[in-house]
Amino acid sequence: MPDINGENYRSSNSKFVTSSYLSALRHVMKSTKISLAEARALAIQSQWLVNDQHLRTREDTHRTIEHLGYVQIDTLSVVERAHNHVLWSRIPGYKTGWLGELIREKQLFEYWGHAASFLPMKDYRFSLVRKREYLKGRSHWFEQDKKVKRHVLSRIKREGALQSKDFEDRQEGKKAWYYWKPAKRALEQLFMEGKLMVNHRQGFQKVYDLAENVLPVEVNTKFPTKMEYAMHLVDNAIAAHGILTEKEMYYQRGAWNEYISKAIRRLLMEGQVIELKLEGHEQTKFYGTTSIPELAQKSEGLQQAHILSPFDNLLIQRRRMQRLFNFDYVIECYLPEHKRTFGYFTLPILYGDRFIARMDPKADRFNKIFYVRNLVFEQGLDANDEMLSAFAAKLKSFAAFNNCEKIVFERSNQKKLQQQLKKLVR
């Protein structure tokens, strides 16, 4: 097969098996029609949110992150932090200590995915694309102080791994909530440049070390070509999401758009990706996995409840959620209180292939009480006993995951449904 742009490449991270050239041409000639119900089923199953993956162990945690491509890190702890929440949603019996163990064993590393994330170590070389931008002079949120950067780097070279708190802060008086002391700014800039890596976390604080002290000796550090990077993004996106538009494949990932297009054409010709026509969106081009017959089951096979993190990989692209699920979701913790509609940290509730509610929680771990501060059921919801029972079981499990023994309901837009739910969780 001729190379695209003269580059003979198949990603070492590819999740597809190459097919013949003639078979590829047949795929190029036509697109596959898919209903919204099939697309939703495909998206949910590709995200491993159907509990038929037999995920149970710490090794399954590593496998899940490799499949998803990343898990976003978040500092908010209203309930269990996002990275643990995302994994709990997919791995029954998930233990929060597993992530730290995988970091220490150098199977994962921290860097920027579309946001701060845990990433598979095997994908390390693809982080070099963003790191090169910072090495060329891009600043990470704050103006750079080269003198402080040199001081911070010198100390870590002499003393070994250090935290931000190991550097004094000479600014006195009251500080704004967004204030970062100069050493913290320098540490994060050096981290984004790739000169430092997170060795591990102590509590939830980063411990920084020289990159060469963190990287396994066998890791591939060769800078990827533009085509390699594009193929990596497309491969990962298709495997993790099942059905996407071209733009959704490089969402906030800094890809070279024209190479994404070339990568898609390459995969179409190889028969590893197919073009899809989505019901109600016939003018938009979608691309998906060739495993659609196996994955896109009827929604009856998906009747499970999920309490999802606001930063769950399924949810992260708002327009995609509107298109596939008719679900308009915004996390409101970044809005002033008077502008919030549902609550500070509202969690979407998925049942089957439909979002049925939004729940604003608060885990009081000291008193072991899980508060449902506001529970808003979606308009037009036709709730039945099976749905409420599945939701109640998942809510009890989520409260336990947050080390809470009692569930207290406060407000709801559907008092009758809330009362039924109360009885079920008892």
C-alpha cells in the first residue's frame, strides 16, 4: 500500500488488525448507517461501562487506563476524586491505592492529556509533542522566572526528589486562592517541559524528580513524527469511544489537523475504520470501529446504572453528549453560586443508554454520611421499578466507596421518586 505523505507507519499502539488492500477499497466505497440507539450502545460499551469486561484487579486498572488513553486528575474532593471515581465506575471492587502503586512501578506517568492526567507509560513518547512546545518557550499559566527555574532544578539535582513545600515562600500577608509561589510555578513549568516528572504523590501533593530518574530504561523516548502522533490519536479515540467525528478525535490534544485527516484516510483504506452515517445527523461524517456488529447491541443489554464523575471520559466533550444522548451537561462548581441550576458538583446518572438524573452530593467522611443535596430527574422521565432499584443499588455502593454508611436526601424536583429511592436504599 502506498504511504500517505511518504511515511510508512503503523502505530505500535494500534488497536486494529491490518486488512487487505481490496477489502479496504470496499470500505471506502460505502458508509454504514447507524441509529442513535446503536451509537449510544457503541459509545457506552467502548468506554467499558458495561460490566462484561471481567475487570477486578489492579492489573485491570492498568489495562483500563491503557484502553481509555488517560484518566483525568482532579483536586476536588466533594466525593472521591475524579481519577478514582472514573476507575470505580468500570472496575467493581476498585481500590484507590492501586493508582499510586502503578505510578511507583512506573506503569503510569502524570502529564497533560487534554488536562492533567494519568497516562500509560507505553505512550510516553507521545507526550513529547506538547513538551517540545514548552521547551521552545511556551509558559504554563504564569510568566517564567528563569533564575527560579535554575535554582529549583539545581536543588533537585543535588538533593533528589522534592515537593513544592520544600521551597520557602517569601511573600507575606494574605494570598489569593489562585496564588502559586515562585518555586511552585517553576516546578510546574519544568514539569511541562519534561525536565521534571512526578515521582509519586505524598498525600495528594506532587513529589518532583528529574525525568531520567523516573523513566524506565526500556521506555521509548523517540520523538514521534506528525503522522505517528496523528495515528496514535485516531487509534486511541476510535477504540475508547467507538464513534466520533474527525474533530472529536483530537479534542484539546494539539494535533496537526491535516495529519489527522490523512490518518483517517489511511485507516479507511486499510479497512480498520469505517465511515458512519448517524441517524438525524446525515450531513456530518462519523468514523467508527469495524467491530460495530459485536459492540452495538440493543439497549436492553445495557440496563445498568452508573453514577459518573463530571470528568468521566464518556462525558468530556459536551457537544458529543448533546448529539448522541440529547444531554446538555455543564459542571457548575466554576460558576458563581447564584448562576448554578443543579448544584456545586452535580454528577450525571446514566441508566441503560439514557441520562436519567443529576445528583449534587457531599460526602461527610468524618460522620460517615453521604448527602444527596439535590436530585434532579430529567424532564419526561418514565421511571420504573427496575430503573429505581438499579439506581438505589449503585447509590449505596457509591456511598460505601466514599466511606459513608448513611444516605441523607435533601431536595429533589420529583418528591415521589425521591421517596421511593429512600425506601430502596434502606
